[in-house]
Amino acid sequence: MSLLRLSLSASLTLAALLAVACEEGGSASGPGGSGAGGGAATTGQGGAGGATPVVPTAEQWAALVTLRWDDEGPPEDVTNAWADSPAAAAFGQRLFFDGRLSGPLLDGDNDGTVGTLGVKGEPGKVACSGCHLPESWFSDTRSNGQQISLAAGWVLRRTIPLLDVGHKKLLNWDGRRDTFFGQAIGVFEAAKEMNSSRYFVARAVHEHHRAEYEALFGPLPPLDDTQRFPALAAEETGCPEPDLPAADCEGMPGDEGVFDALAPADQEAVTRVAVNAAKAIEAYLRLLRCGEGRFDAWLDGDDAALSDAEKRGAIAFVGRGKCADCHVGPRLTDDGFHNVGLMPKTVAVVFLDKDDPGASVGLAAALNDPLSSRGIYSDGDDDRLPASVDPALLGAFATPSLRCISKRPSFFHTGQEKDLREVVAFFDRGGHPAGFLGESEIEPLDLTEQEIDDLVAFLLSLDGAGPDAALLAPPP
């Protein structure tokens, strides 16, 4: 926040507090008067003048100000030298919407009806935008059930929205990836996601995007030389079924096929092409931002920007709700991993993500990932990976940002709740007593029904304008 904005915000807040104090026949020495601290905000019924304005205490206001939207973009990503290149972002935007990078659909639920991307066996149907829908602020509102995603197959965790994802250094619900290029290649090669391979992606880039790629990254390998780089059809890449080992798939390390047969230097060259394409996708993702909302306008001094319920919810958020213990800073996330005592439910008719170890296994995998920030494809290492994995992370999952939350069709990593009020009520109960791995970090809050309603009202005030319209479709 700028000094001018902070000064204006503080001045308007102080003026409101002084007015309240005068109406009540008291005096004010700042937000909350001489008895400020962590007590309740000034609210309720006044005298003949009607309802008393909702006014945070000095301590509450100080906590709320730390949540104000930050106009600055994501911090530098040392792993990607092209992360802030406009040309790379334009190329990455094109790739984000390009289904031609994907292999065949696998699940029989892909039957061509509404909510699917095509028919089982069809290749070229899964783009990043198929599960991160731009019109839904990059959440999945397409798949049947709107809880988990049907891409080439059904995945078992809810698709993470992408607004402001450029700030993150540990990705996925479990921290499985610590680079965006590693994450993208993981999606390319996941049978239930794009069911493709780095080899096929490199060949698709050569066929469809050669000029744009070479303008950024230099000459491509001679991927049209079929003696050195054998052809691989879209119908043949990836895996014939979900959950098979790499040896039964085609186009990726361990396939015992077209990729493993390449000379080591050519294997590295192919991986480099896929990595560079993924780095361009990251440059695009870093432009996707929620933006400031009505809550931020209130912090800037526009008292009419929020209703009394929303103001009470904001105060509960940093107070009795204890939400700000994990949902901190301008994006309302600590980017950490927490166990909240979530017993999974069956979602999307038959799917149950039971006994999920979360970050305890995800971060361990990241430590051994050749596509990590410590690997040869990274442009730098900022020590984002931990030295070891804390056993307490068993059953812990990433804290989501709460910005632009209104278009999310479901919540939790399982997608098991569709009603935001039920999510708040879950935390009020202190989670479930059993049915999950690890130890829960949360306890009952004993909120009133009004406080729960107010918290929901506040969360819906966190919507911003979203990304520029030019970012919501493939570039011309």
C-alpha cells in the first residue's frame, strides 16, 4: 500500500471513530479509544440515531491492513529466466489454450456429452484451459459434479484456481513441484490429465509453434528428422490406461520405447524444448491476477464499500475466527501446508481420496525431482525446497488464497464441499474428529450463527476485477 493510501485510510478511520466516540459521550485516542487492544469492535444499537457503525479496534485495524491487496506483481522467479518476458507470456498464452499438445482421452466418461472434452480415444482434446476455465477465473466449472476434474481421466484432487499463482514457490496441493516447468511437464505426462509426453510436446511445438519458439529460445533440434527422432502420433503418446508404469507408456523417461531409445544428448534436447515451452506458460500465468476488491476500498477509507455484515466478518476473520492464522498477507495465504482434520467424502459420484498423505509425500517427491529448482533445467536456485520433510506434514495440504473466491464451485483439496458457509462451519466445529491421516491443527471456535454468516459475507467481498480480458482467450 502506498504511504498516501495508508494515510488516507488512517485519517478516514480515525474520523469515523471520533464521530462514534462523540455520539456515545466518550473520547477517542485512536481506533478503539483508550481501551482498544483485542476486544470486540464497536457495533450494535446506538441511541435515537439508530445503529452504531461497525468500527474495528486499533489492534483489529492493524491486522486488517496487513491483508490489503498488493499492486505489485509476483516476485522474481529465479528458476525461469523468461518468467517476466512479454514475448514468452504471449507464447505461453497460446500454448495454454492448445489441445494439440495432449494425447488420447482414457476414461469412458468422456462420451462427448456436456461436461466432457470429447470421446474416449480421441487425442488433442485436453488443453490447460480445459480444467482452468478463464471465464470461471481459472477454476474448473466444466466437469460433471464441479468437484474434481475429468480431463483424459478423473483426477482425485480439486483443480487449483490459477489467479495469483505466480507468487507460489511450492506447487500443487501437496508441494509435489517447486518449479512451474516441472509442474507443467507433470501435467503433460500424467495419464489422467493430458496423457501426453515431453517427446510428443516437443514435436508438437516443432510442428505448430516453431517460429514463435525459436524467436524466444533459439533453434529447435531437428525433430523432423525421423531417423534421429522417430515419429510419434498423438494416438500413441502417453499411456493406454491410467495408473500404468512409465514402461507401458510412450514418450517419457522410462518408457523403454521412443524416448529411452534416443541418444542421451537428444533426450536432454527434447526435455529442454518441453521445459522451455512450460517456462513460457509460467510467464503467462504470472499475469493472471485477482485485483483489489471492495474490502480493499474499505481499507482505503471508503466506509460504504462494505456492509455492516461484511465489516463484522472482516473483524471476525482476524479475531475470533482465527482465519488469519493461516490466511495472511495480501493474497490471504501463508503458502504453507496444514492439516485441518478433513475426513474425505465421496465426490463426483464414486471417487474418494482416502488416506492421502499430502505434503509429507509431495515434498519428499519434490526433493528428488530432476525438474526441481536444483536441477539442470532451472535457471537458478533460491533454496525454496526444504532440506528435509517434517513428519508433522502428514495429511497436510496447501493453504489456498481466498482472493476471488466467489466463482470456485467447490472447496478443500477434495472438492467435497460446494457451500462456502459449510466450509466456515467446518472450521467452527474444529474439523472432523477422525478419518484422516496425521494430526489436525485446528480446534472448535464456538462462533455464533451470525458470525459464520458474517465471515461468508466478508469472503465474498474479496473479489477483484480479475485478469484483463485479453488474457482470457488465445492471442490473435
